[in-house]
Amino acid sequence: VAGCSPSFASLALVGVLVNAAAAFSPAASSSFLPHALRPAAVSHQSPSLLAPPRQCRGASLGPVMMGRAAAVREKKKGKTDAIKNKLNSRFGKMATSCVKSGGSDPSANAALGKILEQAQKASVPKKIMENAMKRATNKDQADFKEGTFEIYAHGGAAFVVDVLTDNNNRAAGDIRTVVNKQKLKLAESGSVAFNFDRVGQVTVESDKSEDDMMEAAMEAGADDLEAVEDEEEGTKGFHIYTDTTDMMQVSAALEAAGVKVTETKFIYKPKAPVECSDEDIDLNLKAIDFLEELDDVDAVHTNML
């Protein structure tokens, strides 16, 4: 995509739901922590997004049972103003970065145009996007960089934390403070991430049966599927997992088939979830809340069951 660098599309295409969460490419080398922050990018077809080896199409399609921790997190997602504010902030950062690298004309900067389109679908206030684009013209405004922090959590679980920041030292310091206060431990690069696969996640709202949705997902090119339900909203749907390079094509194919896509993002999907005690679950959920409150943190992924 003209005007921007490759990994920012995971944000730009975050989807329509307020409870989006984004994801990013793995860290490069850095001096402030073992996990690097690097210039953000915007091509939604970038192979540099830590794409996992391709799975056999449909080999593992079927609903995935959620443990207590996953159920609690799922229930909380998107229910607070804090989550909405973080989504607004994320889109603002994306707009600032794209304008700095590719200009403020959406017709000439395709990535910026896509960000503005997705922000509108996600009900991000127009004023927030306009202000973010104006900030990009300020020569003192640093560009945003993305990175990944790996953390050992309680009970043998692990966190992968995605960040998007214009101040490396602030991001590293804030995360280190939470890690220390919550009695966690920063991990060396790669020592936690190998427990996860980097995949695309397309969330849809649908009353289709699992068999019907399975067929639609396979036809669209998906690799895996999980049934989900929001008891508070009374809605049912599915998380549909894809190869990172196929996520947008799968999303478009599902929409063309009449399926309502509510969110599109990259995630770290645990290969083998870790079962934790109730006490460790509570400690980890508390730590995740503190991490997610940080301005520079975009998403926290865990393999806790």
C-alpha cells in the first residue's frame, strides 16, 4: 500500500466492533528491553506478521471450549468506556502514523483511506481522527512504533503484550512497573511467543448452525472456527481463524456471502492453553487489567485456560 509501512494494517483493519483489540508483528532488536519496538506499517498482506505455518484447511474446524479465565475476559470485553477510549486512541495513532509517512489525502494514501473507513464503522468520533491527522503535521510529533513484550505470569501461564507507542522508554518503564508490582517476570524474546501462533481472527455475528458456519468458513478460506456467545447482549457468533495473509480475503468472502463481520484483527492464539488455579486466574486477570490500562498497550494475549 502506498505511503505506509507493512504491519499497521492489523490495526487499520481492526473491524467494526468497539471491543477490538489489535495485534502486531513480533519485536525486532532494541536497547530498552529484550523486546523491540519498530516502525509501524500498513500493508495488510505483509508476510512479516509472524505468520504461522499453514494449517490443513478445515482440519480443526469446530467450537473451542473456553475455560473460566477466557469466559471472564470475553464477558468483560467491550463493556466499558475504557475499552472504547482505547479503540479511539488506536485509530488516532494509526491515522497519525499513516499521514506522517504517506500524506493526508485518503485518495492518494490508500492505507489512510482504509483506516478512516474502518474508524467510521467502529463509530470513532470524526473529531478524534481529524485531530490525529493534524498532529501528524507537527514536526515534534514522533512516529508510532509497535512492539511485543513477553511475560511469565502466575501458575505457569504467559502473556504476550502488544504495544503501540511514540515513546519507547515510557512504554518499557510502564510495563516494567506493572510486572514488578504484580509479581510477574519479563521473559527473554521468543521464550514465551513460541507457545502461540500468530493468526487472523474474523469475528462474526450469526444465528447459523455450527455446521452451516463451518461450511461458509471453509469456503471463504478459513483454517479454524470457534463458537462464542455474549450472554449480556444476547448475541451469538463465531471467531473464525485464518492465516495472517488470508484474513482480509476471508472477511470479504464472508461479507459477500451475507455474514455480518463485526471485527477483524491479528491475535496470538495459544497452541496449548495452560490450566491455572482459581487463585492464579484472579492474579493474572488483575495483572491483565493493569496492563490494558496503560496508554501504550494495545492488547494482552494469554494462554491461561
